[in-house]
Amino acid sequence: MRIDLHTHSNVSDGTEDPEVLIGSAVAAGLDAVALTDHDSTAGWDRARTAAHGLGITFVPGMEVSCRTDTGISVHMLSYLHDPLHPGLHAEIERSRTARLTRARRMVELMSVDYPISWDLVAQHVSEGATVGRPHIADALVSLGIVRTRSEAFQSVLTARSPYWVSHYAPHPAHAVGLIRAAGGVPVFAHPSASNRGAVVGGADLEEMIDAGLLGLEVEHRDNPAAAQVALRRIARERGLLVTGSSDYHGSGKPNLLGENLTAPEVLGAIQGLATGAAAP
């Protein structure tokens, strides 16, 4: 059974409609796929309907944007939570509003040096989508300022750029607590992705585990091989689930569906642990 538990549609920063993404998953030979858009569950119903029609197992999820007290970005995957849980829902809406305010300010700063406008960026945002830097990157590509999203993130949109603006995000331990309260299963996404910036140390990870973290996304292209070995050791020692996934974004990233997979028994464990409204 081929299972990919980390993908994005154009409800956040992917490039495919939820229905198209499900079709792509079937074409890639997957038997189960999770939709984990950033700070949004808006694609669930469309993806679930498409999955039912195509005979593939759909796992509803979300990727929660977090930040430690020292400013390190953390992404927390949540599976099978109740999307209407008041605490989690309120925190996600706060983050989405902060993302939008931040994106507008970054575009305002960039417009001094580049012919970019918010109207142009908005053309690259699907209705109701969680707004993020990838949409600004798409606008930069359309202007010919950069060739790809990746190039934009390595230059104009890097945290070292003069256009960088921070935004509110919950502490990862707080997010873990909210996910558990909503009946979901929290899994730390690409924990050792040092190519994206600073990664958390042992103290932050221990705080997440104490708050109820249930898994680590180990098999991910951004986790170096040596780090994957260390993450597996931590998972064994602390009784955490180990997942693998693509982090597929359509044409927005080179990541391919099914390039890393999750074992069937791990998906079964996630389904067994979930108590949210989205649980089977």
C-alpha cells in the first residue's frame, strides 16, 4: 500500500485544485493520500468527494504554521482533527489574518524596487486560499524577476531580505495541545530541514513531546540522511510514529507524489488515535 501523508493544493500554496491533486495521486499509483494545506481545511470536502469517486483513501489533514520563542519556524501536521474545534479554529484564523497582513506589507516594501503590486499577487491566489510567500513568488516569476519559486525563496523572499516581515504563529507546543484537544494526531513536519533555516533543538522537541506530539515526519527530502537516522532513534526512544511523505505542491516545487511513503501500520495507528470529527 502506497501512502503519502503530506500534500498541498491551491487552497494554500500548491498549484492544483484539490480534485486535480487527488487525480494526480491516483496517477502516481498512491492508495492513500492526505491533503495538508497550510492553516486551512477548505479543500477537504472537494478532495474527499474526488477520492471517493476514484477509489483512493483520503486522509484529511492540515499543516499548522508555528514559531518557537526564539523565532524558529516549525510546521506541525495535523491529521483527522475536528476542523470546527473552537480553540484550534480560532488560532488558525488568527494565523491566516497575520499571514495576509504580512504578505501585503512585504509587497508594499518590494514595490519600491520592483514593479509588483498586491493586485498582481492576488491574481495568483485561489479564492479562500491561505496567502503566503509562494503567491508573491509566483507574481515575481510572472514579472520575469526570478525564474522559479525556489529562486524567489533563495533571493527576494529569504528571511535575510530587506523585504522580510515576520508574522504571528503559535508556539509549536501550544499547537500540539490544540490539535490533541481537537481530536487530531500531531506530527512534526520535516524536523531537520536545515536548508529552510534554523531547526529546533532538543529542548523545544521535548516540550512538543510533553504537550502530546505523536509523530515525526522522518522520510522527507529536506531531512538529511544523518538526521533521519537520529530522528528514527528519537522516535524509538519516545514511542513516536514515523511517517514519510512528498510535501507535494504540484508545479510549485520539484517534490514528486510518492517519493517518500508512510507504512500502512502507521496510517492505521493514526486513524486509531484520532477522535476528531474527521476521524473515520
